[in-house]
Amino acid sequence: MKIAMLLVTVVLLPTVVLAAEDSRSAFQGWPGPGYYYLPGYYMLQQEYVQKELELVPEQKKRLEEIAKKVYEDMQEDQKQWAKYRDMTPEERQEFFAKMRERYQKRIEDAKAEVEKVLLPHQLALLRKIEERQRLGTYLSWPQMLERLGLSEEQKKKIADIRNQTQQKTRELQQKLTEAYQESQAKLLDVLTPEQRNRLEELTRTPGRLFEEFRPSPEPPKQP
């Protein structure tokens, strides 16, 4: 089971981690290609964590460099895994052991580099933030509240906090939806009336549209 899980991690993780191909910071959060992976310190990509740690630009830049190196190494591993199916059972066993060693070393090296970037008090605070998030998650379990012996007043306070959070989340989602709808309208405003009509005509039959955009096969080469 452990081997299977590691295989999934090594093979799939590089496809989940996104490279920064544009000019945005590598620590702007989940959306878009600005997200990088830092083994053991994933929370550093959250803006609120950066603010709480008071990271300076030089630290952010160095963390981006570490994350980029991890990403590039993972991309290289993915190329190596493409050969896995063609290996013999003996070759697969040897290859897997080698890749597992590479993966573990990469994690250890990246964590060590991150710990060089953060000051001692920042590292200690980051661990407190991680612990705070981990423990706070358990308070969403009714069974945990019972086992902790919370009073009805405490339970009500926790419920109120969660309700407030949910309300804020709904409001943010509404704002995101409105922003998206506004952007879609602006996109269409760029087109001329003729182009808008043409777009509507082309998209009435999406199947034909994809056929039209599909590249034609190359003619067979003459002997």
C-alpha cells in the first residue's frame, strides 16, 4: 500500500503542481499558474501566512527559487516515469527504488533550504500556524466537541464563528460570480456586431466547430 501511494504521489503530483509562466508571484495562492509546491511548507504560498510571518521580498524571491527547482525536478522525474511500462519487473523494482530515493532526498533538501530562508522566530510561528489550522479543523467534528466536554455556550460560540465564516464565503463567492459575469460581458463588447453574430453562428453546433478547428491529417508521403 505504501509503495502504491508513493507511486501515485511521484507520478501525479507534478501534473497537479503548476509552473509560473507569467509575471505573477509564485505565492499568490491557488488560482492560475502562480502556484508552486514547497514540500513540508505548503502554507507558505498563502498570502495571509506570508503577512503573519512578515516575509520580506528577498525571502519570497528565494522561496520561489526553491519551489521552482522542486517543480523542475518533478517534471524531469515525470519524463523518467514514461519509460516505466517498457521495463522488466527487475528493472521496475530497481527504478522504483532509485526514484523513491530521489523523491525523499528532494523533500529533505527543499525543507532544509526553506529553513535556511526563514528566521528562527518565523519558523516557530509557521509551525504554530500549521498547528492552529490542524487543530481548528477538528473542532468541526461534533464527536470531538463531545469528547472535549465543551459546554453548550462554547458550542454556540463555535457554531456562530462557523456561520459567520460561511456567510463571508458566500459573499465572496457572489462577488467572484459578479466579477466573472462582468468580464464575460466586456469580452463580448470587444467584438463588432458582425463578429458577435458570427460567434453565435459558429457556436450553435459545437461539434462542427471542433471538426472545423481540428487539423487536417497530413497526406501520405510519396515513396
